Amino acid sequence: MPAPRPAGRRPRALAALALGAVTLAAVAAPAAATETVAAASAPAPRDGFTLTLLFTNDGESALLGVDADIDGDGQISPEEERSFGGVARARTLVDQLRVEAATDRTGSPRRASLLLSGGDNFLPGPEFAASIDKGAPYYDSLAMKAMDYDASIIGNHEFDFGPEVLADFINGFDGTLDFVSSNLDFTAEPSLTAHTDDGTIVSTRVFREAGEQIGIIGLTTPDLPALSSPRGVRVLPELAEITNGLAEGLAERGVTKVVLVSHLQDIDNELALVPELSGVDVVVGAGGGEILANDGDPLVPGDVAEREFPLVEKDRDGRVVPVVTTTGDYKYIGRIVLNFDRAGDLLGWDEERTGPVRVAGVGEDAVEPDPWVRRHVEEPVLAYLENMAETVVATSEVPLDGVRENVRSRETNLGNLLADAVRWQAAEQADEYDVPVPEVAIQNGGGIRNGTVIPAGPVSELNTFEVSPFGNFVSVVPDVPRDRLRQLLERGVAALPGQAGQFMQVSGMRFTYDVEETAQVVEVNTGEVLTPGERVRDVVLDDGTVLVADGEVVDGPAVSVAVNDFSARGGDGYPFVGLDFTVVGRTDQQALSGYLREGLGGTVSSERYPSGGEGRIVSVG
């Protein structure tokens, strides 16, 4: 882990807000773990301290804003395009919230504010492709630097392009932003170790403001190896032990206010962690995208509050800890206003000023985009996307189904198309990389990201990035035993009838499954099969070779498999462990683009890719 960074302050004045508080005395009664508890407002103590936490999480390169069906007619008009979110508006709103925090005089005279990021600051896709094409400093770095975050933790998507791209992303801040990482060990990755050495990646960060010390601890999900490509970065899974040890160390240094920022993929994971903690005052969760809000909080049209803001849970010592998060894409700035007494104990939070603040481009709460961010970030990214959108790579005779729920639960024609593209690209590169031409291909449904149906008609280069944004490399696993291939397919159907990114689209074979049979269980971070699945009933190659018949593997030679390197490394828990693979020098997006242009000659026919698929994956239960 990186060494703690000495307490200090960068050259920016921290603002704060002090108002009436929700008192913890009023929420001391036992409550269910995932419930919020009503509380009454009370004035902040005149000799206390008020801390305003502003935060975002899961920005995921949504630099330009999001569409919103404002009038509810089911259509997005030009006026509704990118009408909410966007980093230029977010910069303006953050500045306004800081000013509001600094100038409000209704509460404690001593106050401060911090702006934090919960990670997943960038995401592979068309917008980040503009950054990759440009080179560092990336547009995401420029935008976040302009917003002047105080600290960020590291999510899973920061590793989607490997450690070097994360290092380049961090380089773009020129040392002005601290990345707090308390449970990641970067020793085996030199590009990131350089940042632990220079103090830009730290295990804790302490801010000194208004005579108070505020400590930040940052956690990344233990599932990181299965979700992304951290390579040699080691994840320490003892989250409570690490947090409590660091909180105790901070207390020994006189730090009486501790903020845990944790990217655990689901706010319920944060709520489950709190009862094991001691010494943490507030938890900012990330990675789950939940919408927490209270009655009267303006939301982006189409968004619906799932639970209240904040949620609460009791820690190991019986202290009430507020837990907050917000959904991503820069649609909201999260805010919680915390009041502490003179001794540093948390009294409660201001009810009126706590909640998500939407980043609006229309309506009474609309904010003007920041001119610098608009000119230096949004305009060049938009121009890049417009150029890709105008580049047609094929014409489709049929709508191509990439709806998230569908590609993660059943065969779709877009899933078939991408799986075919991966197998085609691997075959094209086979001689150059001295690998066998693959007989089959598998494509994880979680890697298909456009989330919509591409209408019949032109298919653009932008569409290919939207479908395959991660930059995973096409790979060949030359010798997959038949029983192992069966278990790979079992991994794909293990979560059914639910939806999961591990569900696989296939090429070069057909298979049937029965959800009434035993589902596979794996150790997700290693791919070790704990319970072999028995759902896959029949597997037949396109040439008629039977691999599995009536649930029994047929003896015969191993099979060569094309797959992206994320899956080959065990991503999504795929049981490739122990099998060698070769990367063949093309990404899955390049494979899709090339297959559309060359492999299909620019035409996706309805005969070859009919709506609903062609029976490659069939349920027989």
C-alpha cells in the first residue's frame, strides 16, 4: 500500500456551510440496516464545526451530458439532448455550492467543504477514445482538474486499459489531486509505484481547515480482478481491518473527523461494512449507481429515488453513521452537511441542505456551462464524436439488439455479430501470431455496452465504440479441454433466470441449457470452479461435432477458443485459470469495425443475423 501522506493543504481555500442539523440523538433508536431514520432539525452549536461534503462518483467519461425526456412523450427532441449533466455545468454548480457553503452564516462559525470523487472517473468508450487519441493529459483529467477536487479514490474502471493508462490519467493533474487508496498494493506496477513514491497516491489524506483535521480513507472493491484488468495490482480484501487500523492511526494523530470513500459496487455493501467499523463518521459509497433522494429533491427526468438520502447504519460502537452515494455521469453533485461538536463528535446533518443536487441545463435550477471547460473539454470531444458518427462502416438490414437486459440473459443478433467478429479477427491474425484458427468464440454480455437497439440502416464507427468500448484485446486460447469449455458455458448461464455480465454470446457453436439443473458456483476472483454446473445439456460445433450430449461431455480433442483478454484473464469469473492464451493485436472494437467492413463486405443481412438470433443458445427447461 502507499505510505500515508503528511497532513497538509494545497493552495485552495476550503469553504463550508453551517445550518440547522438533524440530531443523532433523534436517530439513536434501532433501525433496519437499509432504512433511513427520521430526525428533527436542531441548530448547529456555536462552538462546533460544520463540514460540507460535496461528491461525485462514477463519472465514467460522461463529459458531454445526458439526454432527458423532459416532456415525457417518449422521444428525445433536440432541446432535450444532453440537457442534464456535463462536466462544464458540473464545474459551475460545484463553484456555486462552494460559495453557498462559504457565505451562509446560519450555523457554526467554523466550517469547511471538500469535493471528493468515489472513482470510476473514466470509462472506455467513444468519449474516452477522444482522450486516448489525443494523449495525456486526458480530457477527463482536464475536466476534473478544473473542478478542483480535493481527493479521489480509485474505482474498478480506472484499470480497464491497464495500469499505464491510469498512471497517465493521474499525470494529467500535475500533482494537484490526491488519489487515496487504502487497500491496493501497487508494488508490482512501476508506473503506479512512481505515483506512490511522489505522494500522489496515498493510503490516507488529512486536510487541515478552520482549526480542524479531516481524514480521508479510500477503499476499492475486492472484486477488482474479476471486473477489470489491474494486472499486478494486488487488492487487500480485509476492508474493516484496514479501515479501523487507519482510523485508529488518524485518531492518534489528533484527527477527529474521518470520511470513508468506498467503491464497493453496491451501496448495500457499504451498509454491510459499517457494523464492522469503528472511528468512521460518514461513508461515501460508489460503484452502484443508486439514486438516493428525499421528497422535494429535483431529479433528472426519468430518474426515480430508490431510497432516502442519507441511509444510516450503526457502527461497531453503536454510533450512527450516515451512508451516501449518488448515481453517475455527472448528473448530480452529492451533498451532505455534517455538524460536529467541539470535541469532534458527529451531532447530525442538516436536513435541508443534504441530498443530491442535479446538474441541470434547463429549468429554474439550470446552470451555465463553465466557458473554459466547455472550450477545452466538451467542444473537442464533441467534434471527435461527430466525426465518428459520420463515418459509416456498414449498412444493416435488420435492427441490432444490444439492450442491456437482453445481451446479459439471452442470445441476440448483435451478440452474435460481435462474437462472430471476435472469431473472424482471431482467424485473420492466426498466422501472424502462430496460433490455431479458433473453432469457437465467446463474448461476455457485460462487454456489450451500447444498451440500445441499433436501427436498421447505417452503422457508424461511433456505433462500434458504443458496442465495444473497453479496448479489450482479441485473444486465442488454443487448447481448451471439452469439459472446461462446458464449464465456461456453464458460467454463462449460471445466473439465469437473472441477468449478469457473465452471460455469453457465442460463435461457431450452438448449445442448450436447462435452468432447473444445478448452477455453477465459482470463486469469482480466481475462476476456480467450486460447484460444477450441470445446466448445459448439448453443445454442437458448426461443423456438426458434438461436444456435449444430454449433459455428458463427449470424449475428443481440445477446442481452440477466441475470446477477449478480459475474459481470458478470468474476468466475470470465467474459469480459464491455468490455460495459456495469446493476444493477437486487435481490440474487440477494431474487430467489430473490421468485420463489418471486410468480413461482411459492409452489409449485415437479415438472413445471417435475424432478429432474436438464430438459435445458437436455446433454453430447454
